[in-house]
Amino acid sequence: MKYKVPVDWWAPWMEDARCRLPHNDPETWFPEQHQGYYLPHVERMAKAICSGCPVRERCLRICLQYEASGAVQAGIWGGTLKRDRQAWRRRHLPLEEQVTAMLNEMDETRERVEA
């Protein structure tokens, strides 16, 4: 695998993740990149699946913790791309504030799209 993922990355809470449903392709969350960006249709599909996931917050929190230690380099986690997470980290917010702010922003965006 070309992505750096910690050895102990699997946890029981992941059983409830929408990305684990049998009809979802795991590669959706680690799509091939095109000129440094995810292909828009794959990105939208993964984010849509994540938006209603019961463990989205936990997934995002763990991803941010792993990234802080240098363990996660790519992929869509908790409905966010690496560039999304990097933008929030540059704001120098504590981890819990990052998670809350990112989830609120994603929910507001989804509500605008659905309206």
C-alpha cells in the first residue's frame, strides 16, 4: 500500500462506518490523484457517503491525531481531504476546536446544497 497508515489503525468503532458497507469500494477513500487533486466525482461521492456516517466525528478526530504524528498522508477521512485538514491546522486551533469547526462547516455546506 502506498499510503502510510499506522499498524494499529483498525478499531471496533469502524464496524459502524458507512464506508465499510459491502457495496462501497475502499479505494473511494484513497482515489488516485490527478495533478495533485482528487477527481471531483470521486471526491463528491466519498464526501456524500461520509456526510451521513454515524462515526464521522470519530474518524475525523482520529485522522487529525494520526496526522499530527505524521501517520496519515492521504485519503478522505471524516468527509475531509488532506488539503481541507491542512487548511484547518494552519489556523492553529486545538484538536477539539478543529473537529467541531470542520464538522459544522461541512454540515452548513451540505444544508446549502440540499436547499
